[in-house]
Amino acid sequence: MTKLKTMLVLAAALLPLCMVAKSEKHGLSRADMDLTVNPGDDFYRYAGGGWMKANPLTAEYSSYGVFHELAEKNRDQLKELFDNLANEHHAKGSNGQKVTDLYAMAMDSVRLNREGTAPIMKDLNDLKNFNRAQLTEFIAYQHMHLGNPFFGIGVEADLANSAVNTMYMSAGSMSLPDRDYYLKTDAESKKIQQKYRDYLTKMFMLAGYKKKDAQRATKTIYNIEYKFAEASMTRAEQRDIAKLYNLRTIDQLQADYPAIDWKKYFNLMGISNMKQLILEQPKVMAVANELMTNLKDQEIKDYVAGGIITSAAGYLSDEVAETRFDFYGRTLSGQQERQARWKRAMGVPSGVVGEAVGQLYVEKYFAGDSKEKMVKLIGDLRKALAERIANLDWMSDQTKVNALVKLNSFTVKVGYPDKWKDYSKLNIDPSLTLYDNMKAASLWATKRNLEKYGKPVDREEWGMTPQTVNAYYNPQNNEIVFPAAILQAPFFDPKADDATNYGAIGVVIGHEMTHGFDDQGRTFDYQGNYTDWWTAEDAEKFNTAAEKLALQFDAIDLGNGEHANGHLTLGENIADQGGLRIAYDAFMKTTQAQEGKKIDGFTPVQRFYLSYGRIWAENITPEAAYQQTKSDPHSLGEYRVNQTLRNIDTFFKAFDIKPGAKMWLDEKDRTIIW
């Protein structure tokens, strides 16, 4: 499935504040700090260095922080739920039956190891019947049932008309994290490229291929993915939505990419009234067309087989799963051990029937008063952002009015959906293999998505499950969403002081609000339509300030011959900065801020910034840091703290940081956007 719709989420690297369950304390803890560090030299380690020392990486993690700590807590809670469900009777077809059977099948290592790769053999053997004269039928079957070779389609809200669902198409999926992994020619990159080829060869051999045939298939797959990498835009370039919004009629599609009979293809996919769609990267689709036209039959078989084998790895024997982990875990991320089976197993029902799991999670673990308090806090932050917009000295009144209309139109979703997803048409049968059940789930999800084509957008749907420790802004719904799992200590602790909460969950709220006005979000209006509501002069001023911020992050030397990518991470960096400013403004209206009394030796404003600094503390392997820098729109935690704070004058005042300190940035070099 393709998904151009930008879901701007908070980074999956949320880190430490206080650990209430261990210390029985609320708010900040000096133990989490490193007071030997000068806050003017490295505020990131000053605020969170103690926590980092106390929480070294274990073998099952490539990075670890509060996000992972909360995720671990949630896993314990979910395991309790699953264990209780296993002791209860569930009617066939009920959510309880589906959750329980999926978890049990994923836990049954004896059965999975006995079956080995047998579950995928029918799909691999069916490839022997491939007939080039039936390429369209072949590709449509793969897309509906198994995977997305060459290209993929998916239904999402139309960027230009957010009320209606339309069709999107993308091409050229790659198995390495980013195009640079294929294109770079330094020694370390060549080493990874070879290990990837070795991994593919071993996976084919586990599926019964002779070594010579496995090596042939590996060469074919790598060459195809390399061509896709060459044609693909960089991740930073893909942030320009206009470059991805390419309308094509079916006739145009047929003329430009004739390898497929497009009318027949969409009919086979269950859509008979297809007239036009949005093509994300025409240049990559041209490569896909060339490959579908010119590859030999055996090469197409090998390419599709590779997708089947590698995508099924997590649902087969331990030997297959361990082979995949050895490359994607150890080599690419520096993670040394797979997580315990029960942790991996609960990811199966959470991935397939996530809202069914979420409903159980909310009923047992989510306190209702948390939602009410969160809604009030969001209201306070919204007022703070409105005041900040109204007082901007670089924006005209005309654009301010449009911005305020958009802000006041934000939909707020907290905790869990008002309407739960219906899984009644999904059949989970424990007499079948786990792989076959996952195929059935994939088919169900694909049909469910395609059935939305041409229909009104359901704005009640959620893009995350309640048990997800994260948050997001959806520009096409103009909504900010905070799942239940993040609404707990250390991010949100009703018993902590305001400074702690505003510096943590307050900044998270402000971060998601600011996404509505970052370099991508600002191109959507109050209804969620991709349109220009800015004056030309205001847009130029925004772009100038945004470019200045991007260059600040571009200049960060990561110490390994690499630099941070300020243009890839621009949206998140804007949101971090805006979130801090908005939360600070709202906090300054609290009684704690106005009274100014110290707690544990720190002023309220100092506690606010310390709270922010510690939620981003993390321990991370060099491999994971490199992968995040190349492929993730979020900066590393260290720079989300230190580089962002260098632009904020109230931070310097709070800690009496003067010129000459490493954190110091001259006022003329700072940039303020929101």
C-alpha cells in the first residue's frame, strides 16, 4: 500500500523523565541529571545524563529511552490481558477469539519450528506458472494477496479535497532503509551491501533454493532495488508535497507505462470506475515499467519470490526469523538479541486487530480523568499558540487570520476512538498456519482500504492504536491525536508539578499543534486541503526562517564523516521549537510559574527546560544513529535538545548562559518561526 498522506508523528524516541514506579516520586529527579556537566556546554547530558548512565543499552535494544520504558510497561499490561483472555471462552468470530488465537499461534514455537518454511511453499510453487502474457493478472494477484512488487496502490484522502478518498500509486520499494545504503561507495556501505546480499542468499536457501539459484535470485533483486534507488528522490526532496502530487488519467497511465493493462488491473483489484489517480514519483514508475517489460521471466519470478520469503520471515521458524534479525537487527541497528518471544508475539494481534486490543487496554488501564485533564491542557496550549500567532511581527494580518481559523478548527482526539474498528469480516482460523492467517489479514486490510475509493473520508478513524506510546498531527483531517498510552508518567503525571508536565506533555501537545504550521503542514488549510493560504511575502519570510533552521542542523557534525540532515528533519525541528515556545507561554500563566518558588534547588522555568531535556535522553548504538540520520525525519535526541534550545532566549536566561559557552548562539544567528 502507498500512503502519501503525511502523518507527522512525534519521534519514536521519547525519553526519560522520572520513573515513578521505581522511585515513588513525582516530577523531576536529580538522579536523572548529570550535575558534573555545565548546562551551558551540553544541556542534553546535564538534564538526562544520570538517567543515561543508569540505563545502559541491553542486548535487546538498539536505542532505549522513556518511549521504550513506557512501551515495556504497556507490554506487561497487555501480557496480563492476553493471559487472562487465554483462560476465558470466546465465541468464534469475536474479537477475544481473534486476539487470543493470534497471540497463541505466534507463541507456539514448537509448531512454527516444525512447519519451517512449508507454509510459503504453495505461494512459491505457484510462481512456476508465471506467464508473461498474463503479467497484469499476475501483478494484481500479488498486490491483492501477497505484496507489492514493482509498484503499489492505496486509497487515502485526496490532498486537494480532503473530504473524498482517492487513489495513490507509488513504485520502487527497497529493502534497505534508504537509497543511500545502495548508492554510497565507501567501505562501510559496501560492507553492508554485501551483508544484505548474503542475507538474501541465505533466506532463499532456507526456502529450499540451491546455492547457485539463490545467488542468481539475490543478484536480480539487488539490481532491481539499486535501479529504484537511483531513480528515487531523496527523503528530503520528498518533503515537497507538490512533487509527489502528480495527477494521471488511466489513459495517460496506459500511454506512459504500457507494461500493465491498467483498466484490467483495477478491475481485478475491485475498482471498475477508475478514472484518475495520484502518482507519487513518475521517474521511479518509469523504471518499474522498464523492468516489467524487459526482465526475463525467471528474473520476475525471483524478484517476487524474494518478497514472499522475506516478508513472511516473522511468521515462520526461528531459523528464518533469526536470519532476518541477524541482518536487520544486528547489522543495521546494532541490536544484539531478539526480544523475548512473548513480546514479539503480542505484536501480531496488535498489528492485525490493534483496536480490538486497544479497547481491552483502555477498559482496564486508562483513567478517565486523564482524558479530561488532557483536554483542558490542550485548550490552554491552543490559546497560547493563538496569542503567539497574533503577536508575530513577521506575518501579515491576512495570513494571521487564516492561521487562526486553522488553529481554531483543529480536531482534538484524546485516549481512544469514539467508534472502534469493525473486524467482523476478518476470519482468524487457528487450524491454519500463522502465515496463512496473516495472508488472510492482509487481504482483509487491502480490500477494506480499496473499498474506500471514491467515498467520503471517515474523520472518526484513528491512525494509531490507543496502546501506542506516541502522538501525531494529521494535516488532511487537521487533527491532533494523543493515544492513551502516552498520557501517563513520565510524560503526563497529574501528581507532578506544572513545570514537569508542561515541559513534557505540554511540549508534546505544542509540537503536534506546530506541525499544522511547519513547512508541510502550513500548505494545508483549515479543512485539510492542500492549498496556498499565505501571502507571497509571508511565505517568503517563512521559507527564509525555515531554511536558516535547516542549515543549523545541516551543520551538525556527527563525528563519523556524516552530518545531520536539517532539510529532512525540518518539519520535526520546527515542531520541537514551536512546541517549546507554546508550552512555555502556557506554563508562564500557571501559579507555579508566577510564584517562582524553587523546588529541589531549581526555579520553575529551569524545571520546565530540565523536563524537556530529559524526555529526549537516549542511549543508542552507532548503527541505529546512522540509520535514523539517513531515514528518519526526526533528529537524534541530543540535537532535538541542544540545537533547538540554542534558538530560545528564555532558556539562556533561565540558566544564565553567556557568550562563550558551547550552547550559546548569537542572537543574530538564532531563528524564530512560531
